Amino acid sequence: MHIDANMAAEGDVDLDLEADENCTGKPTEKPRKHDSGAADLERVTDYAEEKEISSSDLETAMSVIGDRRSREQKAKQEREKELAKVTIKKEDVELIMGEMEIPRGVAERSLREHMGNVVEALIALTN
């Protein structure tokens, strides 16, 4: 098996296995698989190094990500404020805590999310 000169020019190792015999007449060892993979990896990394990311593109992407995070954080804070306004009964919280065996904070959160409706809160917690 002989590799074309075109492929060798692209960085492949030129292997001439047809005439590879040492002085004892035995064929020489086959090349290691990872050695040929190193040449392929080198070509891939060379290509990746040629592509550069402009700093303005990077800054734009970072600002978009920052804006999205701030919007999500603001929406989360507004949701927490809305939930805090919902009035819940202490008896309802204790009922859910006892039935579902969950901590007080989880029971209160579920009740607030369901506007104080015990039945809906219990159904949501069981699903």
C-alpha cells in the first residue's frame, strides 16, 4: 500500500509498505495508529487557530447574555414579590406539612403559588 504524493503533500506521513523489509527479510512493524492521528489533529488545530473571534463580536455576545440574565433576575424578583403578597393560613401550611411531610418553606411556597388554595397546592405537590 502506497500513499499518493498528493496526500503526502498535505501533511500525511509517506509510508511505502510495499518495499519495507529490513535486512532479515521480515516486514517491518506497521505504523502506530495514534501517530497518524496526531497529523490529523495537527491539521484540525491549525484550521481552528486560523479562525479568530473579533473582540466586538465577543463584547456583543457578552452584553446579550448579561441583558438576558438581568431580565430573568428581575422577573424572578417580581414573581417573588407577587407571591409574598398572597395571604395564606397557618392551618393550611401545617396541614400540607403534615400530609406531605415537607418543610414549612416548601408548603408555604406551594400555597402561595396556588393563591392559598389548599386543594390545588396538594394536587401540585403530589404530581
